[in-house]
Amino acid sequence: MRALLSVYDKTGLVDLARGLSDLGWELVSSGGTSTALGEAGIAHSEVADLTGAPEMLGGRVKTLHPTIHGGILADRSQPEHLDALDRLGIGLIDLVVCNLYPFSSDPSVELIDVGGPTMVRAAAKNHDHVGVVVDPREYGAVLDELRRDGSLSLDTRQRLAREAFAHTAGYDAAIVEWLDGREPLTEAADASSGALEFDTAALLPPSIHLVLDRAGSLRYGENPHQHGARYRIVGQHSWWDDMVQHGGKELSYLNIFDTDAAWRLVHELVPTEGGEVVVAIIKHANPCGAARHGDLVVAYQRALDCDPQSAFGGIVAIGGPVTADVADAVAAGPQADVIIAPSYDEAALAALASKRKATRLLSAPPPEPQVRQFRGLGASMLVQDADRFLADPSTWQVATRARPTEAQWRDLDLAWKVCARTTSNAIAVVTDGQAVGIGAGQQSRVVAAEIAVSKAGTRATGGAAASDAFFPFPDGLQVLADAGVAAVVQPGGSIRDAEVVAAADEAGMAMVMTGGERHFRH
């Protein structure tokens, strides 16, 4: 039996090679793999010894030879294949162990592997007769099976072949992404604006090669009759990969979906001026509470006060280290499915673990930026750049006689960001750094406003509100005015903008237009 070993990642290589050698396998290797085996004192032949052709072109050509690929690709059920090998003096290769140059770590032409993928694909194609291993984590299982049974079963070879083709698919996808040539997200030409813009050709190229690795299984999907898992885009890193769960039950599909929304919202709500921390509470991917304050305990209590009934079973995202005082406040509130924060001290973990045994306790780094968003439509896919805030509030235009106060400007900023992450049609009401009423997911903007002010009650008086899209008629604005809202931000762009502004003037409200920037969320 003969194995060809040619690996960039030499993790576990020596143990594998020694194990194969002890089983009587003949070993063949190339380049750096041969050097590593020689240093370990493991007998082997070099590829050049078989082919009679030395490596050339700086190592670009070493395994691309009929002696290698004939030995891998021969169909052993075909006598004519075996006769051809015998006539040409080519020996069979029964196992290929190969992993590829680390292209994603430092993309360049020289890290585009050619010989490696060719060997991997050849062995995977001929998996009826040949084993192929691309992941060092498989070495132990492969050796165990060879020691036990003397050979790899067809099921094992098929499983390894599937891993091999997935490996080369991900590798090629990374190269395509690199050859597209530029990042979709770039700084705007007007650097003074601080804005970002997308290169559409880079964002939406002729093809997108999306390769996903399963990162974790779930008990079920959104509902018990659905199956679910979390996947990671190959070559990219998710904040979920660095998340640590300190206690509570296994995370569910909806836990992950809602927690991602909560964690991203908390980081979007951090004020640019600093000095305040943020707490957000999410239910069904919609905010049901959010607040900024200099004290985390107060921020949590004010976030909870927005809608304590909806907060039951929700996600509590805390934008600062959790101390015992913060933990006691959260534990005294409604049961949360998930609590997430950057860190916890030992006393905080002990308090939450004892008082909220079912709650999942997570610590995590900030979320990675989103560039593209995907939405499946059966055999089709919608792709867009991720929704983000384009204009700084300082560029918003006041459309009414009344102007927002400094405090109202801050509340308008918070209301706008909370509203943008709420399912449309959406209205958010904020007073003194605290969301006090949120109307989410309504077909009518008037009804969304009615829900928001009904939750806010008297707290709407003197507050600020945001609408995720323009008011098509003055009626939705009138609901806010009747509740005592003093300032409102909206995109503008309705053919009845003048009527809406006039209604705001009549009510003595300040109205700010974002210049057409809206944030529908479906």
C-alpha cells in the first residue's frame, strides 16, 4: 500500500506518517513534507524519485505528472487501466494526504495552489479505490480504521471525498472573491462627510460563490418541525465563533437570530460622544426597550421600563461589563432567554447562575461588520448591501419653524436608530435617552404610531419620535402630536410633505428630515 503525503499544514503529520509506516505502508512525499519526514527519521521516497522529474519553476510544478496522477486515478476494476500502469511502470497510490496553501491568510498569486487541488480532486474522484484526507483532524480516525480493518471502508472513502471536494470548492471561492479585485465597502470620495459607500460592481459581481461550513447544530429551527444549524461563510470570521456561553440551556435557532439583532443594535446605539453605556432588550428580533445612561444599572432599568411585559423571554444585551450590581438588577427583572455582554465578573456570573438557571449567559466581542445580506427565495436569492446609517444627524434638515433642543437632538438620534432596527412599518418614541414606546411591524403607519404612544403613555410628552419611512398623510404625525411628542425625525419624500410639515407647525412640533434616507426592515 502506498500513501502520497503533500501538506502545507504539518499538524499531526509525523504521527500519521509513523503510524502508516508501522502498518507497512510505503510513503511518498514532496517538498517541505519530505523535509519534515526526514527530520523525524521516517523512511520515505520523494515524488521526484517516482517521476524522474525534479521540482521546477520554483516549486510550481512537482506533482503534476502522469506517474502521480496515473497512480491515483486508475480504476482498479478496469483491467486495461492496470495493464497501462504495468506497461508504463507506474505504481498505484492508495491514499492521498494533502492540504492546500493558505490562500485566505495572505491572498496572492503564489498562494494559488495548483498541484494540491489537482491531487485532491483526482483522489476524491477515484474514491471507490483511493482515500483522500484534507483535514489533519481526520488523521487519528483514519489510522484507527486502518489498524482495525486493514483498509478504509467505502463509506469512509466517500465521506472523505465529500470533505475533499468541499475543501477545494471553498478554496476556489476565496480565489474568485480575491480576483473580483476590490472590497465592496469603501470610503466616500468626500472624506469630510465620514460616510461610506459601496462599489456596486464589487458588491454584486456576475457570480457569488458562497461556501458555508456548519459551525453548530441546533435542536430545531424556528419551530420544532423544522431542522436548523448555524453555518459560517468559509474564509470569514463571525463574532459567534468567539462567543463564550457561561451558563443556561443550549442556544436555539431563535435565540441566535434574536441575540445577533440585539448585540448589533447595542453597538449601533453607542453614542459617538462617549460617556454613556447602552442596554437593549429584543423580542422576536424587534427592540422592546433601549436606553443610554452613564450607569449600566439605570440603563437596564430604563430599557426595561419601555415594555416590561414584552421583555419576558427576550434578549438582554448589555453594552458594558456586568458587575454584581448589574446582575442583581437583571435578575430582579423578567426572565430573559439570553443575556449577552462583553464580560462578567465572578460575582455577577454566580448571581445570575443561581437566580436565572434557564437563562443563557453569553460574553462576546463586538460583531463583525456586515457587507452583504442574503435572503433565500427557493431557488433564487436576493442580495443587497447591509443596511447602515448613511448621514450623520448633523446633516439632517429642520423643516419646521420649531427647532429641536439639544436634548431632543440626542433623543431623535436614539429614536432613529431604534426605529431602523424595528420591523416596518415602525414608530419609536424616546424621552431623555430612553425608548418609551415602540410600534413594530404594522401595515399602517398610523397604527404603528398608535401602538407606540399607547405604550409610552404620558412619557411621550416632550419626547422625540422617529418614523422609518415618510408619513404619507398627516394622520400618523397627528397621533404623535396628540400624545405630546415634541420632535420627530422622518425621511421625507412624500408628495404630501408640505401638508405633514404644516401639521407639525400647527402642533408646535419640531420636524427633521433625513434627506430621504429610510430604513424599512422586512
